[in-house]
Amino acid sequence: MARTRANGTELEYEVMGPESGTPFLFINGFGSQMVSWPKEFFETLANAGMRVIRFDNRDVGLSQKWDGILPDIRETMKTMRAGGKPDVPYTLNEMAADAAGLLDALGFETAHISGCSMGGMIAQLVALNHPEKTRSLISIFSTTSDYSLPPSSKEAAEALTARPSYNDRETVVAHSVKSRRAYASTAWPFDDVFWSGIAGQAYDRAFYPEGTIRQYAAIMASPPRTERLKTLNLPALVLHGSADTLIRPEAGRHTAECIAGSEYHEIEGWGHDMPLPAIPVVTGLIVPFVRKVEAERKAAALAAQ
């Protein structure tokens, strides 16, 4: 792993896969580090010939922190509902600029832009705000943030926002696993040992709960992307799970409906997680989509000669 400056922000990142591979940028979700998503997912994409770029979003992991700035979440939501501009240190637009800036810093002119959950929201904004950097958009169990969409289940919402009773490693890891179970897939058994290992690695690397407050404020302070996504003129793949209780499948369907010509797949029994058995299913949709887009790009380039 390495560190660079992008959009004026210090970002920790890692690049894997063949140097001549197709650039593929992955953006993590709310409060999660790049090590919070199974490495087997990235290895599968790299083995399929992709040059995979992953990184810690601002305020998480080993990337830059906005220490001590604590926005009022309730006030942020109230201001947004009233049509005002909340007082927050940054929004998802700035986080999208970080992602686009990382590509510039690493010398990638364009890439396939993918993200899960909050990372999918950011990926949508990379495609909207920086289309010149975007070969395609791959939105994974994410949302347009439209106010008409159904909310999370009570259990999933509480699991996302609850804090552990203590900050020692054992308590935090157990809390993380319990939270994941609340919105996990139903198609495959929940693997406590695997997710305990993921949570432990993240804790040892960088336990920094303060950053999640600002990331949550960034989500709340960012308006719905419904109308803007209707103007998007890029290849798009939208993936969601039928068992997702955190961001309901209706959000995935709505995202796909907003993006003209997008490809949508709803995976039966998939929740708001990436268990190991789901990886071949999900990458089995991503890889052919990316290859199709690449073939179309090459055909268009030849036709333009």
C-alpha cells in the first residue's frame, strides 16, 4: 500500500493486477477501510485482467482525517429538508473529487468506476461530475438517495449507527460482526470467523470512529441524484440483492431506471455484504460487462480512424 495527494487530500491506496490491465477503481462504503472488503474480490478482478485501484476514503483507514470537526447530524438533516446548505466539512461531491483526483495522481486517464453502498453514491457522482474520467459506472447495492425510496429496516438502521459499549479490540470486533449479521445475505451461511478476521484487521490498522460522523453528515448533506442520473450518458451496471435490508432492492431498481440503457441484476438472497460465496456471482456479472464496454470502446476508436 502507498500514499498520495489527490484533490488536496492525502489518500492511502493500493494498485493490483497487470500493469497493462483495464483500469478499475473501487470505492468503499460508509466507515469502511479498503481492507473491509474481501481481498478475494479484488484478486478475482485482477486475475481477469483488470488493473484494480482501491483506497481509503477520506476520514477512514490511513487516509487524511478532519480531526475534531463534529457536525450536528440532526441539524444537517433538518437543513437539507428545508432546502438549505448544511454546515458540514465536506459532502459526497468532494469525496468523488478525491476518487477522480486519485486517478490523475496515479496516471490513469480513465477507469471503470465502481463502488458499494456509500461508495456507489460516490461512484455515481464521479460519473456525473467527472465523465471524462469514467469508462463505465458500476453501482453495487447503492441508491439515488431519492426521498421516496423505502427506508432501511429498523434492525439494519440500528446496526449501522450503533456504537460499541467499549473501544477495546474484542468488544469492537464482536460489535462489528453483530452489526454485519443484521443486514447479511440469506443465500449463504453467515461466517462469524471470516468477518471477525476482517473486523480485527481493520481495528488493528486504524480504529477511528470519529470519521464516521463526518462521513454520515456528508451523505445526509448530499442531495438526491435522481434527476442528474437521468442525464448520464455512460455504460452502467447496477447490482443489488433481494435480501438487502439496509439499502432496499427498490433503491437498486430505481438507480437502474434512472440511467438510460443501464444493465440491472438483482441477486436472490444477497444482502448488504460480500460473503466469499457471493464473489464469483458478483464478479461473474462485472467481468463480462467490463469486457463488453472495452470491446465497444475499441470498436468506436477504430470507426473514428
